[in-house]
Amino acid sequence: MEKKDNVPMWVFLAFSSINTRKGAKILIWSSFIFTIYCFPFSLYFTEQEWVKQLFLIDNWDWLVMMVPVVVWYYLCLRWMDKNNEWES
């Protein structure tokens, strides 16, 4: 994505290497799926050993970081759609 004068810096930083709306949606959905994975399931399912092996995260740090990132990407997508800034 090329920086234009009317694109805010917070939007440009989110999508600086993404040129299409489809690419932005893939980024948002993959970040959302990773956010779900970051929930510390191993703290709540202590009796199932497979949960501890599959979900390695056992604290809230990653989830607390990923939620604002997904919201930021989503708000950037809304701004780009609202201002019709996607390259044709």
C-alpha cells in the first residue's frame, strides 16, 4: 500500500504491506483465530492432558495483547471501506 495524504498513519501502519481488501480480511481472520487460541484453556481443563499439549499458553498475556490488535485491524478495515481507499 502506498501512503496517501488522506490515509491516517494508524491505518497505513496496519495495512502497509497489504494492497487488497481480501488480504486485509485474511489478516483479520487469522489474527482472530490466533486470539481464540491464546485463551488459556489449560488453566480450566486441568484433567485433560491433550488440552495441555494442544494449548500451550497458560497465562493471559497473549490474549490481552491480541484483542486490541484484532480490534485495530478491524477499525482500519472499516476506515478503508468507508473512504474507498482500496486499490482497484
